[in-house]
Amino acid sequence: MSDPSYKPYVPPEIAMKEISFKAIFLGIIMAVVLGAANAYLGLMAGMTVAATFPAAVIAMAVLRPLKGTILEENLARTTGAVGEALAAGAIFTIPAFIFTGVWERFDLFKSSMLMLVGGILGVFLIILVRRTLVEDADLPFPESVACAEMVKTGQKAGSSAGYMFWAMGLGGLFEFFTSENGIRVIKPYAQGVFKIPGLSRISYLDGDNNLLQKSDPIQGRMFIESPAANAALAGVGYIIGPKLAALTFSGGVLGWLVMMPILLFISGDLGQMVSSGVGDWTDIAKSAYDAQIKPIAVGAMLVGAFYTLFKMRKSLAAGIGRSITDVKKARSEGATDTLRTDKDLPFPAIITAIIAMIIPMIILYNVFTKNIGSALVSAVVMIIMGLLFAAVSGYLVGIIGSSSNPMSGLTLTTLLIAALMMVILGQKGNEGIAAVLGVAAVVCCVAGVAGDMIQDWKVGHILGGTPWRMQIGGLVGVVAAALTLTFSLQLLHNNIGIGSETLPAPQAGLMAAMAKGIIGGEMAWPLVIAGMLLAAVLILIGSPSPMLIAVGMYLPFRATACIFLGGLLKWYLTGRAVKKKATPKGKEVIENTGLLLASGLIAGQALMGIMTAALKGAKVVLPKSLNEPWLGLLIFLILGFILIYLPYKKFLLSGEYEKE
């Protein structure tokens, strides 16, 4: 149902400058930079944040002094924000090729091709349903409306971009002085397996039923880790809020502080390994966690992903129905486009481009499988699931926003279908695994880009942008990000290690485990099934997100604890605003200021992480000093100050609260 009251900020009759070199060039730079930054964040935290808001702020800050119009800013934002979406699709799947052993290092050509085809298909497929989605008054598009209001407000008053750029610098400094590749003055966390006094002896009965005691190397030991002094993770927790941050942290508590002590208690061979000099307690505890707790987390993630899709089954069905209906109507509706704000790219060109994208995928899948029949089946599964999930992703973004888009659930569904098809066709070994991951990678990129594009096009719809021009911007951004992201991934893998504690990449680990488990039969199924049953228990007791709890189990404890601290900062600030009786406008001031600061911290640390990885790759050895974990307390104090004091101060200056 279209909204009869809709009037764009820039009326369709006004011919305002929109596509320009400066807008496209800035968009390309943002697509590359924000894509790389979100790749780093997603590999580290298992989640990304929508780039629409920071891209909008950067576009306003850069183009305003260059006399750029609001529509040029809109086009630059649309071009730049898509880099984050493509990065999300890439990091959820591409590292799985490494984890499964299919690749020893990132294949630059194949990786780029998977991202390029997935991104381009995501743009073209969502065009088919663009008008229906953006004109539907029943879809709230919460993030799109908030971004559009921020842009409109920015036309009337001074820009808040300074908050974001200042926070970026601070986040970069924190990373430089805590990273192992930088000048590590501060160790961002402390960890160890601690012995609890008085609990290292066990009682037992001898042959004469006499009660005796003896020392046991396992009893009374627990693995403990402090929260990481990490600006990006704190920013993630701040953005997702206290509820979701607490859910993620609960997974860390469950895995590290509940299951891990049980594992240490019952695994007597761990104590023997320590006493025999095989390793220290901390290393062995981490290895045991990877081998026995993480498979449980994989099983829980699997059920959590499908439960998320089940909860959204009505929205999914509506999205699929919309896709089928709009494809049928697209040709006839194309002839009625008269207003500038209604014009999409020509329908014949869209269909031709979609068909053209299938051809390189058949060739690539044939390279993976060395079997043309399996390649054709893979391509068919890819295009069908891509079409359906592009519509589904767009519809879900219209309801909950792109930050909550369940991409991993959609991708996992595709992976399972593709894996079963490969098993039926008798495709085994690395060839079958590569084909399954290749299908999943394209569909994940399709879903991510489609969701981001529809969100940005809704912003443009409100502001009065021209659809076909924004679609060209999206395509340019996809190409720029796809051709550069693999280099960032390779750089991070070579110098930090994707799959390490610093960059655990939980979703890619899940995809690798499922693909290898189904095709190669190498999965620890008893532990995975235990995790599935754990997720079922969480669902039965009414947990709102088993998926987030499972991700929290998979991540290092220090990461989930830091995310939780960020959520607590947001909780405290919100409580202060409530006590001050903030007006809706006042709450918006706090929300937007905090969002810009948190986004800046995330972007700054992520970019510095990539730069320090590049320094290590260039064999630049920076001096180290102190490396004391207690200095991380200073970082927590600074983060608390800027994420609470600065938004609250701006709120007070706005006067948007009830006066006594």
C-alpha cells in the first residue's frame, strides 16, 4: 500500500545536481574504507554495524564545503554504504575456504569474483521489488527514516561530523597502543587459569573404607579473562544496546564460566598434559575450549539461525510473494515511469544483467567441482535462493533495519540446500565443499547488498533522489569494494590470522563446520547435537535470541565482556535521560550523538588495525614498552566519559527536556 501523504524533500519537478565526479569519487573511497573497516570488525566481533549513518555524516562533512547538493550527498552515501554490506557477506563465508582447507591462502581472483557477482546480483535483484518496498506505508524502515531525518536536520544546522572524526582518531590511538602490531604500551586484557585455594584436594575411600585425601591437578581451577579494553567492541555494545549486549555476554558466561570449569573438572588428562610439560594451563584450556565447547556453539548457532527465520516466517513468506508478484509486474510498470523520482534502470537491462551474472558463476563452479552437472546445479540453487533472499532481505530491512538483518540464517539455509544437492550428486571432498561455500558466498553477498540498497534507496525516496542514479551508485560501490576487500582479508590473515583469538570469525567458522561436516563427514556430531539441544532449551524457556547467545559462546570471553560494558554505558545514559524527562527530540539528540561517537570509535580502531597489519606485512617492527593490562582501566574510563558525558552534554545544551 503506497503512502498518499508522501512528499519528497526535493520535489520531483526540481532538477538538482545529483551524479557528479566528486559524489561518485567520495562514494568509492567510502565503499573501500568502510568495507575494510567492517570486515575487520565483523571478523573480530561476529557482527557489523550499518554504514548508512557514518557514510551520511562523512558525505555531508566533505561535500558541504564543496557546494555539494543534498542529492549529491545522498548519492555519495548510497555508493559508500554498500561496502559494509558486501564486507558482511564476504566475512561470513569467504574465510570458510581457508578454515576447511580448500584454500591455503585467499584466492584473489575467485574471492573477488564471488563478491563481485553476489554484489551486482544483489543490486539488480532488489531493483525488481524496489518500488513495492519503498512505497509501502506499512513498512516502517526505522533506520532509513532516522538517517533521512538526520540529513534533513543537517541542512539547517551545523554538522555533527566533528564528533565522528574526533572519535575515529581516538579509536585509532587506542588500537595503535594496544595492538600486537602497534606500539603495545597497554595489554588490553589479562587472562589465566587460576587455582582456587583449598579446592585442589579430593576425598576418596580406600580399600578399608577409610576416608583419605590426595592432591589433584584439576580440582579448583577456573579459566578467567578480563574484559578487553577495546574501543570497537565497546562501540558495538553501545550501538546494539544493553539487551542484545547482555544476550551476547550471557553466551560468553555460559561457555567460559559454566561449561569450561566442568570441562576442566572432568578432563583429568589436561592436568597430566600440564605436569608433563606439553603446555601451560592457559594454552591447554583454550585448546580444550576450541575442541569441545566451540562445536556446541556451532550446533546452537545452527538452531538459532533457523529459529530466527521461523519467527520471521510470515515476513519471509510475504517477501517471497512480493518478489514473484513484482517480477511479473515489472515490465508493464516500467512504461508508466514519468516522474524523476520513479525511474529505475530499464527492465530489459536488469534481466540481461542478471542472466549475464549466471555465466561466470557456472564457469567458476565448474572450476570448483570439475563437473559441469554439479556446476549447473550449483548455479541454479544460487540464482533461485538469491532471488528469494534478496526480496526477503529487503522486506526484513523494512521492518527491523539492516543492522538486525539475519544474513547468517539466510546463508545457512542456502548452504544446507547446496550441501544436500552435492551429496545427492555424489560430489565429495574439497570439490564439493568449495561448490557449497561458493553458492553460500554469492547468496550471502546478495542478501547483504540487497538489504543495504533498499535501506539507502528508502532514504533517497524520502529525500527525493532519482532511483536509477542511486542504482548506478550502488553498482559502482559494489565493484570498488569487491575488487579491494580480498586484499584486506589477505593482509589481515597473513599478519593477524583470521580464525585466531583476535579475529575469530564465528559465522565463517559455522559455515566451514557445516560444509565440511555434511560433505566430508568430519563434524563432531555428538557435541553439535548437544549444542542444538541447548538452543532448543533456550527457545523453550523463552530466550529472545539463541543465535546471539551461541555467538557469545564462540567469541573470546574478553570480547563479549567488552560488548556488554558498551551496552551498560548505553543503559546508564538512557536512564539519565529518562530521569531528566527528555522530550522525543532530546532522546534523538542523545541517540544520534552517541551513534556517531560509537561509529567513529569502531571505524578508527578498525582502520588502524588494518594499517598496523600492513606495517607488520612490510616487516616494520615497532618498539614495545610496558605492556601492562592494568593500564586498560584508563581506556575504560575514557570510553565511559566520551560515550556518556558528550551525548548528555549536547542533550542538556539542546534544552529538550522538561524544565523544573
